[in-house]
Amino acid sequence: MSDYNLHAPEGATKRKRIVGRGQGSGLGTTAGRGNKGQQSRSGGKTYPGFEGGQMPLYRRIPHRGFTNIFKKEWQIVNLEQIEPKYSSGEVVDGVSLMARGLVKKANALVKILADGDLTKALTFQVDKVSGAAQAKIEKAGGKVETPPAKSGQEKARA
């Protein structure tokens, strides 16, 4: 193969469309644009999202407010809810709270608050415990342990 015998393959090159050069050319009169209407005119283009004059979707829906995608969603549990459901020496974590119907998701963030009293020595392995709740837990003989950091999506939310 050399420079002088290089050529494009069969059908690779097409003839340029020449429009508006009379009836005999096949693309005269309207130059392939059809009859009348916005698309037949020069400069007759529409913007993305144009709906033919109908109020476009981006103007029909409300654009108020703000959605904080970094917000932490905590499941709140009070000590008065935990007291009747657990016996002394048990571990309180997301899975056991879900099994007893106190939270909806086992792997979501859980916070223990101090509303109510605690008389049993329990071990808490949850994401957060309020200061007053921690004092009541330790007074009852229990302890609070912080679990290892959650991975993946939960870690991003935490």
C-alpha cells in the first residue's frame, strides 16, 4: 500500500446536498423544509424543553425550598420505651430495637434520649446517646459503647 493508491471505500463519500437551485434539482422551492411553519423559516429553532407553546414542564412545577441531601435522619428512642422491652444484661442495638418494634430500620442511625427511667443494667451499642440518658444508664449499672463506623451509604449519611 502506498500514497498514490489510497482511496475511501465504496459508498463512504456522499455528494453534498445543494438546495434551493430550482425545481429540476429536486430540492428547489421549499428546499426540503416542507411547507410553512416554524421549522421552514430561517432561524426557526426552539429551545430545549419547548412544548409548542404549552406551559413547559419546568415552569409548571414548583421551584421553592431546598432538599438537604446531607441531612442525618435519626430514629429516636426514649428510655421509657426500652425499660419494659428488655431484661437486665441485654445488649441494645439497632437489630434488637427493630426486633422489638422500637425502630423501623435496623441499620439507620439511632439516638437514645433520657425521657423516662431505667432500672436495668443494659449495654447500649447505638450511634448516639444524650448526656442525660447516659447518666441514667450508668446510674442503673449499664454502659454505653460506640459501635464501629458504618460502611458505604450509612457512613456517608452519618
